[in-house]
Amino acid sequence: MRQFLSHFKHSKEHTEHTVLGDASIPPSFYGEQDIFRFRKQRGVNLGSWFVLERWIADAPFREAAHPAQSDLDVARGNDAKVILEEHWNAWINEGDWAWMKERGFNAVRIPIGYYHLAGLDPSLLDGTDFEGLADVFMNAWPKIKEAFELAYKYRIGILIDLHAAPGKQNADSHSGTSNEPTFFSSRSNLQHATHVLTTLLTHLNQFLHTHNPPLPNLIGIELLNEPHPPSDSVLQSWYSTTIHKLRSIDSTIPLYLGECWRLDTYTNWLTSKHFSASGLVVLDHHLYRCFTSSDICTSASAHCAALDPDANSHTAQQFSTLSEKLGGFPGGSGLVVGEWSGALNPGSLTSSTTGGWEETKKYIEAQLRLYDRTCAGSFFWTFKEQHPGDKGWSLCDAVGAGTFPNRIGLRLTGANEVDIDPEEVLEAKTARKAVAAENHRNWWSQYPGQYMHWRFEAGYDSGWDSAFHFFTFNLNGRDSLTELGFARAWAQHQTDDHGQNYWEFEHGFLQAMDGAREFLKTRYGFN
């Protein structure tokens, strides 16, 4: 494949603004890092690799202390160090990374607890529920580092998710302990969680930058999984403090924020803030439709209809509107669905389909369409379960049963290697830009005003080139196409002029992305 795009403004910003950046790291590292972070994230959660959930994997609980439901219970049980290390070494292997790559997944979300960082700093456990247990978790950190190495081999990005914070941030046992939550009621816990995250980012950057070769596949850090605060102001204050501290270490690291299932509230809060940095701030929404009484009495077909982007459903409208609003956030933002599944409550299923297979399949298809069109990415929960057969929650089982597609994303047809002619691409861009610019001028001529239509054309050039910059990353006929996911945020980084009539630049940028995708599909075909 002939490369014809070599430099983008945002790559230069990464080099200039990453506090821990090393001059010895080649500029190509930052360009590839941008691809990993801004592309559409087609991901899966690696649940129960580190933070354990008994319904996913019960073997690690075989010697756990009462009530045998959480990581702390396992750590206090017999042979905990041996049992945990055996589990970490076996749960995810290189074959799993290859399996994900083959099926179009380009990202994983890895839930960890603060105690899994004992190997980088044992003092992180001091004064917490896990004090005295550092040796049990000492070898989790090397395994986390190994995950980055193997993931990069398959060009898979990693989102590190603080699933279990000091004192636990919600009442669930997957927050680390079987105790009552005290995270928000303890100032020391709040401060310690910030310290945990800054320690993690410092050591992680050092490892990724000094690795030979450097590893560019950290796509972000999620500050807190599914927080349950006493008020939004408490959580938002902690978010603000922690974001500023993390930005002082690395101003470009994408930060993911759980929004307590209040998307509108947290979108409004986030877009009112002014975090002076060039990194993404991403809202993480978790979407399940199988737990509440309302979910149970709603049919599978109604659940599908409520999520259908083709029918312009309420959820599709909300996601689209909020994604657009977040995209205008200075520095860039976006929306991802960090957890979702194909699970429906039996009350939603009819007796007309065997085991709900057809309904589960349609429900998964509706969600994939929704997230692809309205979000910057999504992460299925979860990769696998110890006991096979769960086609709603286990990705491996769902693919095997046919309720989840055998592959996701777009793949070019017709050849193993694709040679894209830059002259042909330029000719197509020029022709399509002329038509789009004329349509743009004609439309706005109906409404008197002060326009800068040249900005539309500049945006079109930038959007088309950006689309192909992502499309041609690691391109061959066997892999899914890399697509720009945080499009509005990326557009912001392609120009320093965000003043008057920036909207025309953005309109041109987004239309060009659609045009480039249409050209690639028409010229080479997708499957």
C-alpha cells in the first residue's frame, strides 16, 4: 500500500504537550498513539481477569474467606497468591488476543483494583482494606504490563478502568470488598484514589515510553467504575481535582468518566468546565436492559425498537445529540458505551423462539447499529465466562452461538493487500468537495448572514485527509478498517482557529468523512 499521508497537526501537539514525553521517542509513536486514541473503539471488557466476579469465574473463590464474593475475600483465603497468579496467567492468553483481532475488535477495557498495583508501589495498600496483602497482588502489575505488549502485537488498544477504589465506590462486590462502601464518606479515600491514579499514570507512561519499542496503545484511564455518590457535586468535585492532577503528569491522556446513568446531567457539567488540555475527556455510559421491573415487563422487540437508530428512537436521538454537544467541548470529548451485553431478562422473551436465540441476536444487532452511528465506541461485557453457554453475557459464547456477529467493523473485499492510489483519492476528493461546497453555499444563501464558506472547504480537505489517515492505518484485506471515532474532537485539533464560523469548518469536515467512506466503499467494497 502506498502511503500518502504523513503528518497531522495533532501528532505535533502530542509531542509538544506530553509532560513525560521523551525526545528519543520517534514522532511516529505519537502519530500512532493518536490513531489508537481517536479511532472508533470496537471493544470488549476483560471481566474477571483482575477484578473478580464469581458469576463469571468461580474457580478463584475455591479457598476464599466468607462470604466469598469479592477480591478481598479471595485474598484473605488459603493459598490466595498461588490461586490468583494461576488465574491471571490462564484467563487471557495470546490466542485470545489473536481471536479478538480476527473478529474486528481493536480495544479492550481492563477492570483493575487499586490493590493490583502493589507491584509498582506496595504502599498503595497501606491504610486500606487490603493492608498487609501486598505480596498476594505483587505479580499483577507485571501481568498488566504484559497485556500492553501482547495487545500491541495485534494493534489492540487498552483502556485501564479503576473498577475498585479505596473504600469501594458502590455497594457491589466487584468494587473489591464485601464491606459497605465508604469511598465518598471518607476524605482520605477520595484523596488516596487520586494518588492511586497519578501513581498509575506515572509508572504506566514510564513503562510504555521506555519499552523497546515504545508502546502507543494506552487509549485512556477510566477514573472510577459505576460510582454511586451521595450527590453529583461530590463526584464532580473529585473528578475535577483528579483530572487536573492527571493532566499535570500527561496533558494528553484520554480520561473516561462514569456518569451515574445521568448522561444529560454529566454532559452539561462537563461542557461547562474548562480543562486546559489537549486530551479527550470521555463520558462512559453503561447500557443494560435486564435488571429493572420495567426491563422485565418490556418485550425483546420493544427493547430493540427503543434502541433502533433507523427508527430515530429516543435513545438514538439522545446519544446523537449529546455526542454532538460533547464534541464541541474544548480539547475534545465524546461518548462511549463502556459496558453493554446481549442479556435480556426471561420476562422479555417469548416462547416462540428457542431459548431466546433470535431475540438475543436482534437485540445485539440493534445495539451494534446504535453505537456505531452515535458513539465513539463501545465495549461488550464480557469476553468470556468460566462455564460455557451464556450467549447473552459471554462474547466467546455469543459468537459461537451466532447471536453475536463473527466479526465487527468494516473490511475491504477483494484482496489481502490493498494498494490505494493517492492520485485517485485526490481526484475523488476534489470532485466531491466541489459538489459539497456548492450545496453548502446554496443552502445558506437562503438565510442572510456573515459566512466564511472557505472554512467549509478547508474543513472538507481536513476531514477527507483525516478519514484516509485512519483508513490506511495498518491496512490489509484481512483486518477491519480503522475509522475515526472522536470525529468532532479530532476536527478541533486540526485548526487553531475556533472562532467565528468554526461551524462551517466542522460541517465540511464531517461531510468529507462521509464522502471518503462512500468513495472507499464504492471503489473497493466492504463486507
